[in-house]
Amino acid sequence: MGGAGLYAPPVKSWDGVATWSDHTNRSTPSTEPGVDWYCPIGTELHAAASGTVVEVGYDIGPATGWYITVDIDDGRRVRYLHLSAIFVEVGWRVPFDAIIGLTGATGYGTWDWSGDPSTGGAHVHETIFPGHYYVFGRYATLDPWPLTDTEDAMN
């Protein structure tokens, strides 16, 4: 299991993942399908690719928690949710695989969200959008797994 894609994984090791399909096929589909990379709070968060930070924040709504959004040089956008620390600011250029924050359990990253541990626990949620814009809906985003180089990572 693993992709050999263009992008760096957001974490170098993980305890499991909830896939893009998991997000699109659950009883209430995610409006921002992506991959949940389960890892301890405080794990270093790496940029998928070179790009410009376009948004950082501490809560869009109950789901997101702390987040970073990067417009990647290839024309796509990546967003990371549920962070515990943010090391970048809007307008900063980030290189491929740069450490940009720390993973956490903010927003729906908390273990006890809705009493369903399959949707929570410490992790980073990674969403890849098809362009430098947000688009939401069950099948609106791209599946990060085949786009991510997980073959050399330790999981």
C-alpha cells in the first residue's frame, strides 16, 4: 500500500490513515474529503510541495481546528487541519518538504467528537484541491494518497 506520487507526505511516520474513500463513503460524507494521517500530537508537519502560504487560521468552524493552506506551484491547493502549532505566515514561500507546523487534535481531531473514535483522535487531515481555489462536496477534492510519495516514509 502506498503512492509514488509527486508530493511529500505531511508526516514521516503514521499509525494509520482514514482514506479519501472513507471520507466520501461514510454515512454523512465529508464536504472536504482528504486523508487523515494518524500520528501523535506534536508530530512535525511537512509541506507537500513548494508553494505560497495563502491562509492560516485557528477555526473556520467546529471541524477544522487550526489549519494551514498552501497554493502549490503546480496549480493545486493543499490544506492541513487539526494542527497544534503553525510555523508559517500568509505570503511566505515554503519549499518542498519544509516543516510548517505540528500535528494536533483541534477541531474534529479530538478523540471524543460525536463519540465516534473512527473520525477522531490525534491526526492531520490533508485535503488537495484541484486548483488555487476552494471547492467543496463529496467528490470535489483530489485523493492525496496516490499523489503522495509514501514509499520511502516510515509507517
